[in-house]
Amino acid sequence: MALQGEMILRVWDVEHGACAMLHHQLNGVAGRLAMIDSGDTADWSPSTFIKNQLGRNQLDYLFITNADQDHMSDLEGLWDEGIKVKTLTRNPHPPADELRKIKAAGGLSSDIERFLNIHATYNQPVTEPFNDYMGGITRKTFYNKFPDFKDTNNLSCAVFIEFAGFKILFPGDLEEAGWQALLKRQDFRNELIGVDVLVASHHGRENGYCEDVFDYCQPRVVVMSDKAIVHSTQGMTQTYRQRVIDNWPEGVTVANTMKQRHVLTTRKDGWIQFVVDANGNFTITTEYNG
């Protein structure tokens, strides 16, 4: 069956954190809701947005790409707001008891405690698989295993989202070693081909960059979820820009500004939204006219 409708995907501005939402829409009717990470800020949270703006009490699919606080700072908030999380996708490694030992060194927030709980208990087969119930939007995930890696960054869950040939990659906080381990896999290398949008690993920090990835991944634009001058993330902007220019000199056009861009940042642009039609054509709009 030919695809219909469109995918709406928004990368939210949660400063030095991560949160994106997506759904399929047909004739103005929104389908199931998926969210990648649950970061928030003092002024905005995904839980209150889902409940009050979207009028939903259920999150159909939740992906946590990295088991660190900045990727789940509103996780407990979902439960506080009475939002049912039906399905959790994450790296199943390590087991919950081992992950607790890793996380205990940095302190166990209520969000981390919630994650440890659902990491241990969300272990039943999915009754409504994402790839069958999202209107033609599909996902693939890749991750390294424990004890090959014992740090949460290199145990990130890399999530590819695809609709009508448009593909975006959320790699969590993978660092060089984690990237290199995944690059040994032929299926991962194959999946990197055709990526249109790369969300910069580790919020654009230098240790999240892997040059060899770009032998296969040739994105039309790179997105950074960051805030002003944190951990020198801005120092990598030109590096990522050049990787895009190497293959797509014209970059992409942002609809609300008509500017050609190679790197988009939540710091400069606010939220960043992609609307993808059934033919794979996509339109980008941003919160600010950065």
C-alpha cells in the first residue's frame, strides 16, 4: 500500500538535554505519539505539553537513547501527570542491577530511579509494534553491549526514524569508541547510508564526533540540541558544517527564514520541526528566525 499523510517530527529546545516528538498525520488527524528522550527545562516539559497542549494521557512509544539525566529529566513527570507510557525502547544492556551500580556513582534522581524500574519491568513482547502502527513511519535501533562497554555514553541506543525515504538518526551520546564498535557491523553501516538529518551525538561535543561515520552517513543537515557555551559544543559547529558541505553544498532551506543552512541548533533556532510528506519531501521550520 502506498504511503499516505505525513510525518511531523519536532526536536524540542531543552537546552543541554534531548527531547523529540513525532507522529503520523492523515487528513489533519494525528495518530499515535512517539517521543525520543524526555529532557525538559525550567520553562517547558514534555509531560505538561502532552497533557495540556496535546490533550493526551498516553505516550504510545518512548525511546531513551542514553541513561543519563539530561535525556530523561522529565521521565518521572510523565507518571506525575498520569501519562501512560505503553512501550519503552532502550539499550537492554546492562541488566538493571548493573546499571544501578553504574548510575549510583553520580546519584540517583527520581527520574533515574523511574528509568531503572521500567528498564527492569518493561520486558514483555510489544503488542503494537512501532513499525506496524505508526502510519508507515519505521524505526531501527542499534547499540553496543555490556560488558564490552561499561559507560552509559557508549551504551547509547542509536535510533533511526524513517518515513517515505526520509531518514533521521538520533545517536544518543555515543563517543568515538562506541561509534567505531557499531561501524564494525555491516547492517549499521548500511543504515547510515541515506540519512538526511543527523542529530549530533553528545549535544555536539568533540568526544561525540567520529570522522569515519561520514564515510557512510552524508546528511543534508546536522541538528544540535545544546545551549549557550556548554562544554565547548559550539566549537564543533564548523566541523559538522564542513561535513555537510562536502556532499550538500547548498544545505537545506528553512521555510520560515528562506535561509540556506547546514547546521541547526536549538540554542539559535529554538525548536526545529520537520514535516515529511508521503513522497519523502520535507519542510523545515524553526521557532526562531535564527
